[in-house]
Amino acid sequence: MDPDKRSELRTWAVVLSVVGVLIVAGAWFALPLLEGGVETLNAGVTLKTAALWSFGVTVLLLIVFAVAAGDSLIGELQFMLAGFFVFFVIITLLIAWIF
């Protein structure tokens, strides 16, 4: 095997090992922080809270769709508005139903 390939493989092995250790350490320290979120969700989510979450999810999703379509944020505005209201209603009801 070529020495350059070996050093490149060794570099990738070190990088992947460091990333793996960081993921495990992040999960280890994040688990106690997630307990508060679990306690909040145990009581359930009201329709008002679901609407807030749904608004944020819908706005982010439509921005991603607009950028991916290449129309910027203004192109085909009538379809974007119709999609926004449909997504908003469906996601609100799904969040309130599931959580």
C-alpha cells in the first residue's frame, strides 16, 4: 500500500474516532438535560402550544422548500401561502394528537 494512502487512512481513522468520542460524550451529558423535556411532555401538549410549534416547523419547512425550488422566498407566493395554511393546520393537529 502506498505510504500516502496509509497516512490518509490513519488521518481518517483519527478524525472518525474523535467524532465518535464527541458524540458519545455529548449524549452522556445531554441525557440529564432531556429529563425536563420528558416531564413537560408527560402532561401533554395543548392545542395552543401545538400551534406555536407548528408555526415554527411550517415556516422552516417552507423556507427549505422555497430555497430548494430556486424561487427564493418570493416566487410563486400564492402556492406558498396555500401550502403554509395546509401544513400549519395538519401539523398543529398532528402535534396535539401525538403529544
